[in-house]
Amino acid sequence: MNNTVCDLTSKQCKPCEGGVPPLSDIAVADYLKQIDDWQLQDKQINKTYEFKNYYQTMAFVNAVAWVSHREDHHPDMLVSYNKCVVTYTTHAIGGLSENDFICAAKIDKLFLI
């Protein structure tokens, strides 16, 4: 795991009600280097997690829900039997914020546990 990810996982999301610009393309590229295998697509980042069975998938979904509640920053999730696609964007600003990358790093850390 990239050491910089630890820096992101130690941060807390900040409330975002809009009124600030989304991250620049350069900042997004820098943040993407700090998280593993997340894809940039249409002002959002996403990653597909694969599992052995439905039970593991649902346990992961519930863990993501817990992190989302604690950070007050919620992803979109597409759940199937043995996969979960997690997508982050900051709707209030119409693009990506540091919060998206903080949560992505925290979700990756969950997946390793």
C-alpha cells in the first residue's frame, strides 16, 4: 500500500455545502496517485470490489455505510452477488473534493482488513 494513503486515512471529511470549486485536474491526478485502482470518470471516482459470495459483499456494503455515516460523505454503490462498485463525487460542488479521496482511502483500508 502506498504510504501516502495513510495520510488520507488519518484525515476527516469537512462539510461541503457548495460555494467552493471542485478540485483541479492537477489536484485530482495527484490524489489518484494516492489511492489504488480507482478510476476517474465524469467528475467522479469509482472502484469495483470483488468478493467470494453475497455474505462478504453485504458485510463490505455495511462497513462502507458505517464509514460513510462517520464521515458524513456518502458514495453511490451498485451491489450484486459478489461485486460492489463504489462511486464518489461531491454533488454540492459538481465535481471532486478531498472528501472523495479521504473516503476512497478509508474504504480501501476496510477492504484489506
